[in-house]
Amino acid sequence: MTEQAYREELIASKFHLFNDMSRRRFLNIIRKTFPAMKTAYVLSWIPDQGEDIISFLVDTHSVIKIELDRYDNTVTPLVDVYPIEHWMKGLSKTFQIKILVALDLAKNDMYQGN
């Protein structure tokens, strides 16, 4: 993907996270983990048989990986948090580009207060 395509995908992911009711559980988990969170972008989404595994860039400092049961709201989600520097180690060049674009967008959000 080109940088522009990543940018468009990431902007759409932020919009859906903050505005789509079907994403509310993810947003609530992120806000519970990071009460001062200003922005977040979906870095990866892996649909598994009965769960979704999604990684989000939170602000400009952390990645949160959430494993959420798709059908049973009573199942406690698995949540892992990584410093952005730790997350980037060993990633492919193309995924590193996606993260750098996400970081650029997040920095703009933080600066503008969005």
C-alpha cells in the first residue's frame, strides 16, 4: 500500500472507532486502560473464529492489543499494552510505514486537540 492509502485507511479507522456503535466495546476498553487518551488508530485487525484481535495506536506512545469475544459480552477481553518502541521491533518495512503514518496522524490530533 502507498502512504496515502494507509493515511486514508487510518483516518477511516479512527472515525469508525469514535462514531460507530459496533466499535463501542473497543473504545471503552481503550478509555479504561488510557483515561487521558486523545486519539487512537487501528493498526491491525485479525478476525478469528469467535473473536477479534485488534491492535490500536493510542496517542503517540502505546499500542494496545485487544482480543474480544465476538459473541459473548461476558467473556473478559484480553488486553496487552506495549510501548510504541517495543511494538515496532521486528516488523516488516511496510507495516513500519503504516505505523509511522499513524504516528504522524496522532501527532496532528494531539497538537490540534482532536
